[in-house]
Amino acid sequence: MSILPRTLSGGLSDGLPSVHVAFAAVAAMARSFRNHRAARHVGDLPDYLLTDIGLKRDDVSEALSANWRDDPTFRLAMRAAERRRAK
């Protein structure tokens, strides 16, 4: 037996999925912000270090100019892997 009135207990269980969706959306936005910040830090590296990890400055610019919902760190990792395979 619930100690909450019927109207409140029904409302709490009905709104629970939307709370989970809201938390997931906030977590995704925070992850996107962290990944963009990490990509900007990679862009601050000198050219010789970018070359060491298989990237060019244009790769970083391209990854950062993409849609804000795209993960620039994933794009950079894929570009570096393509260059390693090409060698």
C-alpha cells in the first residue's frame, strides 16, 4: 500500500520515463560538449604532433565544423585510422 494519494502515485509513475529521457538528453549534451572541447585541445597541438597521431590540421577543422551533434573525436579517430591503413 502506498502512502501517497492515488493521484500523486499515478502521476509519479507516469512521469518517470520522461525523467529518464531528460537525464539521457542532458548526459548526451554534456558528452558532446566534452568531446568538442577535447577536439579543440587536439587542434592546439603543433603540426608535428598531429602528424605523429595521423592527423592534419584540416582534419581537426573539418571535425569541429561538423554538426554539433556529431562527435568530432570519433571523426578524428576514424581519419587517423584511415591514414594508418593507407601506409
